[in-house]
Amino acid sequence: MGRREVIIGIDIGSQTVATVVARAGEKAIDIIGVGVAESLGVRKGMIVDLEETISSLSASLEEAERMSGVPIRDAVVSVSGQHVEFNLSKGLISTLQSGGEVTAFDIERVLEAAKANGTPPNKEIVHALPRVFAVDGQPGIKDPLGMQCVRLEVEAMLITGATGVLKNEAKALHQAGVEVREFCFSPIAAAHAVTTKKQRENGVIVLDMGAQTTHFAIFEEDQILSAGCLPLGGASVTNDLAIGLRTSIDIAERIKKEVGQAGKLHGGSGKKDGAPYGYEGMLDLGFITEIIDARLNEIFMMAREQLRAVGRDGLLPVGAILTGGASQQNGLVALAKEGLKLPAMKGEVVPELSGMVDNVSDASYATCVGLAIMALEKNFATSPRPSLSVSLPGGLKDAYSKAKGLFKNLLP
């Protein structure tokens, strides 16, 4: 098996570090290795203890290497957390030097101009996604390649991360023996795994519900309208249960998973013996549902505010697709429909997978699988123009030229 055939995705979360090793099969994406370790040293998507993070990364990488038989040297890596920002920027260039016909290089240059105009201080660009082009002042052009014009303009969506955070993540990976090929904002990777192009064209929000944060990406007409991070996740529910039931975090987590039911209309009622779950006394099932609903509804309220900000509150035909570890909560889909006023469903990986599928079938692996899918598509893409700009911190590498075709299924 040639080294070039194999790609690796690493998702560094606040609860787990997941590594997926994959390759292109004849008809499906072949998962040949998976490594999962408890995430230590990461809080809300940011490294707070470098040594603990390196230890968690090493454990995840070792398991994936042992399972796949492939040494891991580089990877596509997730970025998450509230340090990630989202803004629009415009770029303008002259095409006279290319004879007036828009080339792939011209598109690269105009995107670079947008990046230069819109990068905040102490920030690094993770994604530069072209939304719309204009040729000689004519707006609404989705793909200007080959068109004749003197002036080429672009409106691009820039997703940036804090320079220090990205450098620390790259440093932790380097010390664990891995170099960063690309950084990718986690909900974009998750969306790549659990949505189809048609769904993104019709309108959908992907909610990647992690332990300490919930990331979102809103799509319409196969373009990202908005993306970001909400400061609550599944651990918030666990903490509330621990306080409400006056018990430990570990017991509260077990009760949440094995007894808890979201949605007051669908949740349980009555009492249940708490002894099998390590709890002394009887569990009030209605009370547990109230606690779970209160925090989850707060997350959905925040998500609705983001939808309202882009004028899509209650207006996405596909609705919400839920991924991440916290999306496994019993009754969550019904509660999401009520809280978001949209259709809702749990995310399932769209591209066909083979190999160790059972190891990544859980929705909590959507981001990691999405990273692998995107990397494979990049390696085998034939798109003549770039659709993503990725800038790695600290001069690690110029990854822009490697981004051609990476998001061809997310962008027009």
C-alpha cells in the first residue's frame, strides 16, 4: 500500500482525540485504522495543558497506527473553539497581465487580495471561501474561469483562528510526531460527512454538539452563510444533573446516558432505583428530563439567534442535522424540532464507507470522518481552480496551493 494512498484525519476535541486512517477503495472510502483517546489538556477547543494534549494525541495515534499498520506522519486536523471568527472580505485585481482572460492563477490572486484585506490582527486564515465574483462590475458570477474581463472582484468568506491557538495545536502535533497538512474548522468537516450537495443547496444547519461547545455551519445554495461556536455542550447537561441530583460528575454522566430522556412530551415519569447507576436513592425521571431540557433548549435558542442573524430562522427546508457526542442524547431529535422550529435528524455519514465502519458509525466521529473524506477528495480532485485557502501558522508551510478541489463539493 503506497503512502500516497493513505490519508489521516485528526479531531482534537475537549472530550476525545480521534484519529481516522483511510484510503480510497474501489467503490467506497476504506477505513483502515481508528484511534480514540481521552482528551486531556483541551478545554472548549483550546489547549490549556500542552504536555497532557501531547500525551492524548500520542495515545490516539498509536492506536490508529497499530490498527492500520501505517506510520502517521501528517494529517488534516480540526480546529474548534470560540477563538474562530467569521467575516466577509472583498478582493479586486486586474487581469491584464493574463491577457484579459480569467485564469486559475487570477482566481488565486483575487482570493489572496480578499485575505489581505480581511485578516484581523493576531489571526490566521483557516478558510477563505469565495461566495460570489464580479467581472468588470457585473455581479453574481459563481465561476469566472475563462471569462474575459479587465477587473475581477470577489466577495469571500474568511474563517480565521487565533494565531497562538493554532500554533499551540501545531506544536502539540509536531511533538507527537505529526505535521499539519491542513487545518479545517470542525463543523465544515462534519458537514462534509453528513450532508449531501442537494441538502446544502436547499438549506441546512449542521450542529456539531461536543462536550464543552456546539459548533454550527449554515448552508444555502451550496454556500456557507455562517459558521461559529456556541459555548455550551453535553458536559453542561452533565454538570447541571450533578448539581440537581447532588451527585458526582461520573454518576451524573451515566444517568444522562442510560436514564436521561430529553423532551418533556417524550420523557419518562415516575421514579427509578438509582442503585444500578451508582446513585443513592430514587431517581425522579421527570426532574431529570427538566434538567436536560433546560440546558439543551438554551443551546437551541443560541442556534436560532444565529439563524435569525442571517435571516434563516425557521426557513431552512432541510432543517438541522445533529452530530457530535452530545447528539446521542435520547429524545434529542424531538426536542431539536421543537426548539429550532425546523425539521431535525441525527447525522449519518453520506459517502459509502468500507472497512472498519463500526468503529466510526457513531455520530460523534462525523468530524473526524469528514476530515478524512475531504483529504481523499483533495488528493484525487481534478478541479482546475482553488476553492479553499488554508494558512498554517508560524510559516509551517504554504498550504494555499494544496487546497485546490478540497471543498469542491461544498462550494459552487
